[in-house]
Amino acid sequence: MSKYDVIVLGSGPGGYVTAIRASQLGLKTAVVEKESLGGVCLNWGCIPTKALLKSAQVFEYLNHAEDYGLKATGVDKDFTAVVKRSRGVAEGMSKGVQFLMKKNKIDVINGFGKIKPGKKIDVDGKEYSADHIIIATGARSRELPNLKQDGETVIGYREAMTLKEQPKSMIVVGSGAIGIEFASFYNSMGTEVTIVEYMPHVVPVEDEDVSKQFERSLKKAGVKVMTGSSVEKVEKTKSGVKATVKTKKGEETLEADIVLSAVGIKTNIENIGLEDVGIVTDKDKIIVNDWYQTNMPGYYAIGDVTPGPALAHVASAEGITCVEKIAGMHAEKIDYSNIPGCTYASPEIASVGMTEKQAKEAGYELKVGKFPFSASGKASASGAKDGFVKVIFDAKYGEWLGCHMIGAGVTDMIAEAVLGRKLETTGHEVLKTIHPHPTMSEAVMEAVADAYDEVIHL
């Protein structure tokens, strides 16, 4: 039996990052993976979807070349080539993780891993042991009882990024990040898209101002949006599917080539040995403490299988914190109130901290500022004037409570707010931090100025 200091079960952005950090700290480490290194994020999620969205963005630029004083004739698309490029990007990233495993002298054990009592893991009949076993098995697309995925007419995210032919019409059920990104991609490529969302607003976890602006942007782009609605049943037809949608006004029947179910995720905790070891779960999640220890000594869990936000960067941070604690370092607990969230649609959405509604409900007296990109010189020059930056401060102490952005490139801008909040920056400090001109990031400073009645460019 092979013996390790640490064995990580799963090699997604939680698992492989955890393994690398463990190796850096001098721990003999192995990672168990049943598919491709990099997990869902690198192979079927974060990375390949961004490749698809980039192709869609370039296609839109070409179709609107005249807006920039240019002429592009004979613009067309090759859907198969777009998908092939996306898969190539994913494969390249997975090979990059293979290189990192070799570089850091981490053993990769291929196969389905199942934890056992006595700090052991069985991988397809072969046993391995470790002083510390970290579960990082991630999650998959969740299925609703009345929306079973058959991989053809009702699909999940995996099928959505590898379709052989572009559908002429698509119903997207759910308007979280996954649903919205695919809706944005397919709409940009020319598919007729309808979004069905159960909540009153699209992207329901975002600040209400962002949700309303994004819904306007979707409709402007030709996407049909049905909020406060639910898909009751889906029937297969000769030409595609027929969906019965329950709305506030009654039932409505929609017809399309295909339905994409994007109603959340389901953790991968079945058949991995939790019950055999006696690890406690609640509502599909493994219960852990601040250092990601389960109730059973020597067993840990990080990422989507735990109750925190199901985000790649959260899984990575949790894994690093977990192994640093194992190695005896002075680890710092993760502040879950300062986790950025991003949606890579068109326009992009990025946020951190409290929404305005949450801050009011928490009893804060607020200073709220907003700066539209329509007033930004860089946005005007770029032809990307949709959206805004919104900031929320505590009026009493100047604490930066929240920041919400919608517009071009905002997923690259949100880190300023995350860092500022981490360093307990006040509104006045942001206001006195000189931002370069012309940039999209100036909008952060201008929004803060608006909150403190010092805005110049509005």
C-alpha cells in the first residue's frame, strides 16, 4: 500500500491547487482523478465557456464593424470550428495542470476514488493511505424532476458546449451565471433564445439595479426574458421540444429546438464512501469547520461539496487554507463576506459584498454612488457604454459595504473593490486614489465621488 502525507480526491481548481500547495509545504502528495486533470472548471466550465464567449464577441465585433468606421464583408461563422477552438483551449489548460503535477512531484492516481475508514482511499480496487485525506469532488448540473436531461432535447452545460450543430432556437431554464453565459453565447451566434427564470429578476443574486439593467441589455440584444415563471413540463416533438411554462398570467407554450437546464448544481458526494467513514452531511453538503475538517479526524472537504459559495476561486482558497493549517502554519480564516462573483456575459457582471437591499436590512445608514459608463470617455471610445459601477458605503464609518458592476470588462475591475474591502479602505481613501485616464476603472472612483457628492463627470 502506498502511503502519503496528503491525498486529494478530485483535481478541479480546488483539488489541484490544494495538491500543489501541499507539495510546496513539503508534504508527500497524491491526487486522485477519474476523468481529466483540471476538473469541471478547466474542462467543462470556467475556461471553455470563456473561449466560446470570446468567439461570440469577435463575431459581434465583425457584424458591427461599421460602428467603428470599418467594413467587413462576407462575415460568417463556423459553429463546429468555434466549438473545436473551445475544446482546444480546455485541453491545453488540462495539459498545463499535468505539467504542474510533474513539476511539483505530485503523484496522479487515475480512477474512481472511494474513501475508507483508517484514512485510506480505494481507487478501482487498489488501496492508498494518507495522514490527511481531502475531498474535493466538486459538483455537476442539477436535474429537476420535471426537467430530466436526456442529452439531446433537454441538455446540461456539458452538452451545451459541444453541440454538433447550432440550434435555431433555445430555451434556457435558470438565469444564474451558467444559464446567462450560454444564453449570451448562443444569442450572439444567432440562436433565438428565451430565458425562463423562477425569481422576479434575472441574475437574482445580484443587486436589483444590476438585474434590471441586465434584463434591459438582454432584451435589447433580442433575448426573450420570462421572469416569475417556471417550466412545468417538456415534451419532445418531431422538430424539437414543446415546453409548458407557468407564468403570472397563466400557462404559455414555447417551442424550440432544445432546452438548456441551468437550475443550479448537485454535489458529487454519492458513492465516495462518506457513509462508510461516518462523515456528516447536511442538505447535499459535507459539514466542515473553519479549517475544512470534517467530523472525522484526518478527513477534510473543500470546494463545491461544502456549504460555501460554489466558485472556482473559493475552492482554491479553501484548499490552500486547509493544507496550510495541516502543515502547522498560521492560516487565516476565509472571509466569506468578501468573495467576488462574476458572470461573463455581454455585458459582464461583477460584484462583491452586500447589495443595497442587504445593507439596508442590516441596519446601515448608507451612502450610495453610481457612475454610468455612458459618461466614461474610455467606454464611449470603445463602443461599450452600457452599464455602470455602483458602490455602497456605511455613512457612519466609511466602510465599503458593497460594489456592483455591469459593463464591458468589469470582471477584471472587481478586484479593486475586493482588495479595498480586505484592507478596510474607506470611501475617502478610494476617492483620493488617483485612477488612470481614460480607463473603465475610473468609474469606480467616480461612483465613490457620487456617493460623497463630489462627482465631477455627471
